Amino acid sequence: MTEKADLQPVLDRAAEGGRISPQEALDLYRSAPLHALGAAADAVRRRRYAGTEHIATYIIERNINYTNVCVTACKFCAFYAAPKDTAKGWSRDLDDILRRCAETVELGGTQIMFQGGHHPDYGVEYYEEHFSAIKKAFPQLVIHSLGASEIEHMARISKVSAEEAIQRIHVAGLDSFAGAGAELLPARPRTAIAPLKESGERWLEIMEIAHGLGVESTSTMLMGTGETNAERIEHLRMIRDVQDRTGGFRAFIPYTYQPENNKLKGQTQATLFEYLRMIAISRLFLDNVAHIQGSWLTTGKEVGQLSLHYGADDLGSIMLEENVVSSAGARHRSNRLEIIDLIRKAGRVPAQRATTYEHLVVHDDPVDERVVSHISSTAIAGGTAHPELKLLDAN
């Protein structure tokens, strides 16, 4: 372990873009002064985005929950229904899904996230049918969806390899993976909260296969389910090692566990300071991942705003629908005007981005907010349909 007196040289090296070891990252995460850690991470962000460092981005998307029926029964999840629970379980039909896509386009959304349970009947064929129908009707929408866990599940149902499953749904219309199912990658905490899911090593192996096939992804971390600080850093190490080989992770997105309505009641959540420290250390440690996304659905708007000073360059999405994290207790709501204002008050220029992070609209002038004022400022819960779709943030 590095002595506290020796932390400043490590912090300085990291701030200058030097690679730090997992042990150095753990020492900084545990012991570096919070503001010094944030300043070092912000220096890395500014250098990486020199010329556009004044900009912070957001995206408009819709999270389409296609089913809540799931066989994995993760202990942190308040969304799923067991396959035999016909009273609670449901699946949306294709017409309903296409209607939600149409509303997304009408409200200026550019991306959909297809998110649901591991349904025992949904193999590769299900996703091929749905993705191809979405792309045929709405070719302008990016399908940034699913993750390695869904690939493992659908491949098993259809009795094909993960590689074939990825290839087939990519041809059908999947553009990139959303990094779903990462949770905690190290074995002990992963087994504790998601014992029926694939291992963290297998999750990464499937992502590596996807990257090799030209399907990029994001990466995520669920904080606060009882993992240690060392296990959080090990999660980062596992991601960085794969990224060294593939370069396929576009972003890293940590978010905090929500304790309501699930089997982990009573677990200690990650504190807001722990979250900000994770944003900062991930920017310092993940020197090969381009973007760090601050999330405010689980931490609140103020902490999301602070993340922009701790290494984050993106503030996530203005979600036109989200039910999974909300079902576990996330209560923070917002809309496009509020997110633009949040970014501006953090001292940055807001910009709407594409899935691949190109800037679509840069809000240089505060008066340009009038062009988005047609979007309802009403923030309501529960998947309400157009014209007053709820506007949430999600990952």
C-alpha cells in the first residue's frame, strides 16, 4: 500500500496522463483528498478533450422495457417477475414497441435501449424479428441495447454460439451494446447479488467477441451492494484489460444501487462521496476509455452536476421512459430544459450528442433553449404515453 505522503506524486502522474496501477488506484480512491482527486480527473478530461473541454453532452433516448419476465432473479432487481408469476409478468407486443419508437422520433430522440428480463422463450429469433421491424420502420433510430448477459441467455435458448447470436442480431439492426448486466464483475460480489448470471469473466469474454465483430459497447458498474473498495477497483481493472485488447468500450458509467422492493433490503448504499470518488478514479484509471458518464437518476441532479467537475464529460440521457431502476426507488426526474440548465450552471456548454458521441446540437446561446421548449416540462412516473411522456435520466 502506498503511504499517504506518497499519494501526491501518483496523483500528479495520473493527472498528467500517466498510467496508474490497480494498487495505486485503490490507494487514491481510499485516501486522496476528494477535491484533489477531482481536480486531477478534471485535468485529464480537459486534456483529452482539448478544444471542446468546455462542452458537456447529453442524449435523448427511450428505454423500451419489452418484458419483465426473467429467469435470473438478481437479488438487487425490483423489476423482474418469475416466469410462473403470471399475475405480475408481462411482455409488450411488437405494435406497442413500434408505437413507442414513433413517439421517440416525434420527441427528438435518436436512440432506443431495448431492456427487459431474460425471458425463457426469447431466443435469437425474437430479437431478430423485433430489431429488423424497428429498423425497417425507423431507420434513423440507433438501437443501443442489451448486453453480454442477454447474449448468453438468447444463445442458450436458441442453441447457438455467442458469436452467432451477436452476428445475427447485428445484421437485424442492433447497432451497439448498452453494457447491461455488468453489475460487479469480480466473482464474490457478483455471486452474492446475481448468482444465476454468467461470471464476470464470461461477461467480458462476450463483450470482447462483440468488439471483434465490430459491435462496440459501453461498460457499467453497480455500486453499493456490499462490495469492497478493492473489488470496485478490480472491476475497473478487468474492464481496462479488455479495452487494451479491443478498444470497443466507448464509455464507463457507474451508478448506485437502489434499495427498495428487492431482496437486498438493508444493504448499505454507496455514499454520494463514494460515487464522486468513483467518477474521478475511473477517469484517472481508465486511460483507454474515451468517455465517463455521470448519472443522476440514482444520485440526484446536484451530484450529477458535480460529476462534471470530477472527470465526467457526459451527463447521460433524458429518458423518455424508464422503469427498471425506478422500480427499485430512484425518484429523480428531469427534462431536456432542466438538463441543459444543469449543464450550463456547472459552467459547461450543453450539447446534444449521438450514440457515438458526435455533437448534434451545441447550445452555445442560452436563448436557443426556446427550440426545445415544446417538450413537456411535466415529469411523471410510470411509463405514461405521449404527449406527456415522462422524462428521466438513465444509463
